[in-house]
Amino acid sequence: MPPRKIIIDTDPGQDDAVAILLALASPDEIEVLGITAVAGNVPLELTAKNARIVCELAGRTDVPVYAGCDRPLNRALITAEHVHGKTGLDGPDLPDPQMPLSDGHAVDFIIETLRAEEPGTVTLCPLGPLTNIATAFRKAPDIVDRVQGIVLMGGAYFEVGNITPTAEFNIHVDPEAADIVFKSGVQLVVMPLDVTHKALVTKPRNDAFRAIGSNVGIAVAEMTDFFERFDKEKYGSTGAPLHDPCVTAYLIRPELFTGRFVNVEIEIQSELTLGMTVADWWGVTDRSPNALFVGEVDADGFFALLTERLARL
Ligand code: RIB
Ligand code: CA
């Protein structure tokens, strides 16, 4: 079976970095056509820089990185330096990137790639706010039917919010963009906090990253050592939740995850619950299901896969 062609849309962020590394370490299963940066955890200039830092850490400067939207569709940008640090990649001391940004806007790269590749062969993997994806769909409606599917990290239902009482960060930053994507008709696989909060980097798991002994293994251990503070303080978690790597791991071993195909819609009116992913988990409405909303993960299997793959880089 040929590798799945994907575009990673991202706001690195330590967990984005691990997701990108996992994808780049898995060429038999995943062909990364390009990486598109979006403003989110930190401003666009930093997410575009961090994406290149990660490509260089993986030895993959062949992967084009494009800068995308620097703010949400209709709102001021909310960032998360309190979680990811001032640079967005606090923890390891990684060199500034030498590889340049690719010319052109990320949105145009998404559009041109979907038009150039065979319909139904490119999967979009958003790991941050959905601004780039929504902008591409608005600018070029013809590409929507050409998308194989979207596997994204975002949302929360039973786990409730991590940035407000009801909303998860990626969706809350740009709820209008999320609304466009969730109503697009594209097949969605959603990795919400409900599952990502079960993928925790406990100390033995972090020790296994460090024991890889490579620059990649040590950098990942140092990233998660930094990144775990927010969740340990807020939730009393036993380690950093690897939100975004759930997306990449799903592409490689979907059987590690279980969920339910339900209707999920985005709150865009109420300031109180803005950005909430309203999942009709019990089917109490006549709204058509539009997303596989994932709730469970085989965490030991997930970390075994991740550690084995990171050791390949
Ligand atoms: O809420 C978690 C999500 O927000 C992750 O994608 C993390 O990188 C941040 O973007
Ligand atoms: Ca992210």
C-alpha cells in the first residue's frame, strides 16, 4: 500500500513538534507533501520558524514549510505562551533554522496541492487553529470534494475545555474557521481532549524518549519536560498530554484508537461557550453525523509506536 499523502497544518508547540517528527519518521505510511504554519500557540513568525526547526531536527529539510494566516478569521489572536513558553518550543536548546520558508502563502499551497493531486488522495492534518484550512475552503470551494479526509486535533466534550470551561484551545482561537471545516462535508476524524488527555508522558515514558540517546530523543524528552507543567498544575496529570501526535499515530495505527461517529457542531454565538465542540454523543438530535469523535487510546501501544519511530530519526 503506498504511503498516505498528507499536509500538516500546525502551530508548533512542543506537541506539534512530536507529531511532525512521528510523521517524518514513518515514510512507509506517510508522505508529508508539505507543512503549513498557522498562528496559534505562538504568533505566526514563531510557528513558521519552529516548523523548520523540527524539519531540521528530523534531517528533513526537503519538506517545504509555508507560512499561513497570522490571525483568526474574525477575531484577535489568542496565544498560549503560558503552556508552550515564549518561543513555543521551550525546553531543548535547538538552533535557529537554516532552511528558508517556501515561497507563497500556505493557503495557496493547500489549494494548489489539492488541485494537482488525484482527488481523494490527500489528507489534511490540522494540529492548531483551523484558520488556514477554512481560508483555503472559502477561497477555492472546488478543493473541498478533493480532500480525502481531515484528521485533526481539537475540541473536547466529556473532558470539557482547557482554555475556557467549555472550549479547547485550537477551536476556541478560531471558532468560525472550525465551523466552516466541521460543516464542509469532508470526512472528519477528531482527536479531542477526551482522548489526548489519556496520552500522558509519564516519567517512564519520558525516560524511554531520553534513552533513545539521539538528538531527537533527547529533544523530545526536554520538550515534554517543559510542556508538562501546565497540565500537571491544572489537572494534577502524571505527565504532558501528547495532543497532536494522536493525529499522526492514527494515520499509522488507527486500531490504537476508538470513538463514535456522531454529529459535532461548533458554538460560534455564545461568548460563554464560544468554541465548544457540541458532540451529539447520544444521538438525541436529527443532525447528521459528521465526525469520528475519538474517546479512547491504547496508551501503551501509542507510546511504543512513538518511541520506536522516534528512534529511527
Ligand atoms: O489544546 C491542545 C492544542 O492546542 C494542541 O494542538 C496544542 O499544540 C495547542 O495548539
Ligand atoms: Ca498544536
